[in-house]
Amino acid sequence: MNPQRILVIQTAFIGDVILATSLLEKLHSSYPGAHIDLLVRKGNEGLFHQHPYLNQVLIWHKKEGKYKSLLQLLGQIRQQRYDWLINLQRFGSTGFLTAFSGAKVSTGFEKNPFSFLFTESLPHRISNGFHEVDRNQELVKKHVDSTVSKPRLYPSPGDYEKLKPYQEQPYVCVAPASVWYTKQYPAERWADLIRNLPKQYKVYLLGSPDDKQLAEGIIRDSGRTDIATNLCGQLSFLASAALMEKAAMNYVNDSAPMHISSAMNAPVCAVYCSTVPEFGFGPLSDVSHIVQKQEPLHCRPCGLHGHKACPEGHFRCALDIELSQLLSVLPQS
């Protein structure tokens, strides 16, 4: 196969979309002359501003008329006459787009309810040591070589220029929030970390505008307003990525900022509470540290994604993590 027009579909949350960039890297290296398009949900398109390997980014306005937008997308996709459509999602909406896309080859996972209409469908494996980037590579393995590419983001020169004032001395980044309560290291523990960081480091708290109040409380409780700055909601995805790239360490939950670190090959300390890296979403940076409760818990992991509250009521998977575990990953001066 020598496709000239390729569409990749990944309309899940931001972390999944970042990991899908591994496939964009692989497709570009395998078919450097192909036009590669990407379909994402509204809100995630900012990750791909001026991306060097993408022809265009299609957007599903899921919250602004889910099915109307879906039908409009189908018309747009059919007009493009793709040679190859690769669907990384396992849900019916994107399966519908894939099945009726008119693409010469349509590839996706067997778990998708429309997979019986795809030209190629493969199993979706969750097993120890099998990362999400490996699962995505499985979909295309018969058409590319066996090397799995790392995910990658591409901040612009303007993003890097904007960050220079924040990089005049060594710094660490802390991304304290998560969509799920049981994936989020407690705020008072983040405050304790900042309180005990070596004095030579500045600290930047990163997140969305919705995380601003959480970050303010963490800085206040840490008592380190002299070194800590709340940047939640002030930086774009790509500017945040550029800042994380040069940090001495990035402290994150099992959430999107961990995958941003992977895509920038930035040093990262990933704190796992209710989930475990064996699910296949662990950090991929060359300098990666995983911090989790050292002794097993009968209730951990309690699910693939997380919960709004600890099902057992004690949240020991987070509260039993010790401060020394986080401090020990800092590079020695």
C-alpha cells in the first residue's frame, strides 16, 4: 500500500490524543509524501498548531450538537476520498464515520461496534508491559516497520520565546489536577512537596483555567509564595509543553501532563494513586520516575480510569505515598 491521503481519528481526551502523535510520527516516516489529516474533539486542536506533519486538523464539535456535527464530518471525510482511515477509538460514533467514510482501507479495533464494516480490524489488548503506543502501532503493523515511534509535540518558536522570563533559574513544574479524584495526589501533599523543595528551584504550577483555584490553595498552604507561581490557564498546551521540556523535574498525576512530558522527552515524576502503570499509559521520557504506594493494597487498582471518590473511603493509595519518594527523584546538584 502506498497511501497518498491518510486520516487518523482520535476523539478521546487530551492524553489519548497526545499518545496518538506516536502514530503520526510513524506514518510520516513510512509515507513522507502522504497528506496526513487528524480528527479530534473540539478543544484538543490547539495541540497541533503548525504541526509539521499534518495537512489539516478536523474537529468534532461533540458538545455543540453531537450528531449534527457527526453528519457534517462524514460529508467532509467522504469528499476527501482517503486512501487509508485509521480509527483509534472503540466507540460507535467514530466507528460510523469509519465504516461509511468511503476510504479505500479502513482500519480499527475489533471492539468498535462498526468494526464488521471495516476492511481491517484488530484486537485491543490491555496487558502488562503493553503501552498505548504499542496498541496503536498494532493497527498499522502490516503496513509499516516494527519500530514504535515516541509521541511528539511541536511548540512554535514563539512559544519558546514567551517562556524565557520563566527560565532564568532552575525550576520544577507541578501539574496537580486530574479529572478523576482518585488519580489526583491530594492538594495538601503537593503543598508539602513545594514546602520542602530545595531553595534553588522556582516552582510553576500548570493546568487549565479550572485548576487555578486548586493551585492557589496549594501555593498558599505551602507557604512558599516566594518561589511558587500559578500559571494555570495562562499558557497554551504547546507553551506548557515547552516549559516542561526544560524543567529539572515535572511532577504530575496519571493524567495528560504526564503524556505531555513524554511527547517532549521531559524529565517526569508520575504519581500513581488508584491506577497503575501496567494499564499501559505510563511515562515514556528517557528520564521517567514512577512513584506509588510501596506496599500492595487489596483494592488497588480500583479501575482503569479512576473514581470521583475512594470506593473504600480511606484513599490509602495516595495518602501512603511518602514525601521522600518525590524528593528523591530530583537531580543531584
